[in-house]
Amino acid sequence: MIEMKQVSKWYGDVQVLNGCTTSIKKGEVVVVCGPSGSGKSTLIKTINALEPFQKGEIFVDGQAVHDPKTDLPKLRSRVGMVFQNFELFPHLSVTENLTLAQLRVLGRNKDEARTHGLKYLDRVGLMAHKDKFPGQLSGGQQQRVAIARALSMDPIAMLFDEPTSALDPEMVGEVLDCMTSLAQDGMTMMVVTHEMGFAKKVGSRVIFMDVGGKILEDCSTEEFFSHPENRQARTKEFLNKILSH
């Protein structure tokens, strides 16, 4: 579904991705973790070309992201993206937030877009809030609306960039439950997160990145958490710090 080959990126003289190679099969849930500044968010944003990259190749469902001839808006419409800070339009109602991209990008008519959007709003348990504005919702509810909005586009894969890091601790669970349900339905997902409980429970694979944008580990969840003796020294240090509390 997603294939990355030797992807490298620089901001001026600073290298933020260094020869990143991985592939994600249909239905896999891949968790990307590592310290701040290791390039995790940049890595997933290259997949739908929100971040340009200078070297390497990325293919999404056979389409070459790096090819100048590729229709990037069309590609992005097929890859759902959920950001850290929800990115909902504050002046639009929940229903309008759900339908806007369907109308503009997919060319659906208003009734079709509304029906489709509300189906996914119901799926994330928020149908009662369809006429509210984002400011009237909690952070967890806003993030679930953002997930419903991404699903309304019928994506072939979903990218999550630290979807719970801006939330109060009490709201994290409702968003992770929503994502767990998606994973159980077979959605292909790539998730940048510090939520190791979610990674253990739902992830099929874990990618661990370190400062300088290198992928140090790319292995099954079981292998990552249960066999620390096989991990690199930097990974062991990270795991010891986050799992000891």
C-alpha cells in the first residue's frame, strides 16, 4: 500500500530524514515512535506530499509521490490525515466540516456528501453534535470529528500525526478507542504517537526513529516490546525511560 525507498530530506543544511526505507501492507497498523526531533511527523507527511523530500522514492497504492506528473491533490484525497490540533474550520458547523472537502475535491452533491459525512460522524459516536461548531466541543470530540472528516473521503489509508498529544489525559482514551475500532475494521494506518499502550495493543509493527531522521528499528510489535535484547542500544534507552513509569 505504501512504499518508501531511501527517502532523505533537508531543511537547509540540517538533515531531517536520512535514507528512510519501509513498506506498509494493506491492513497494517504501523506505529512510528522516537524522541522529539527525530523526524517522525516529517516522515508521515512526505507520504501525501505535505512535506517535499529531496532524495528517494515513495509509492502509495502504486502511485509515485515523487513524480512531478502525479496529481497530488487527488492523491491526498485518497490518504486521510489527522493532525495534532484537529484543523477543523471554526466558522463551519460539524456537518459543514464533514462535507466541504467531499464537495470541493470529490465533486459529490450536497445530499450525498451530507449522508456520507453523517454516517462517519455516527461511527465516531457524535451524531448528536452534528449542528454544533468546533468551539462547542471538547478536544477529544473535535479530534473524533477530524477522524470522521478524513473517513468521509473514503481513504485507502490513514495517517495520524500525534493525534492525542494536544488532548487532556481524560480525552485521550476516547480518541484511541476510535482509532482501535478503525484498526480492527482493517484500515491501513500509520500513527505517530507516544502512546505505547496503544502501540502494544493495536500496532502490527513499530518503527523507531532517532535524532537525525534515521529509522533504527522496523519490526513487529511483539519483537519490539518483548525482546529488548535484540534492540539497538538507543532503542533500549528509550524503552527503559518510557516503560519504567
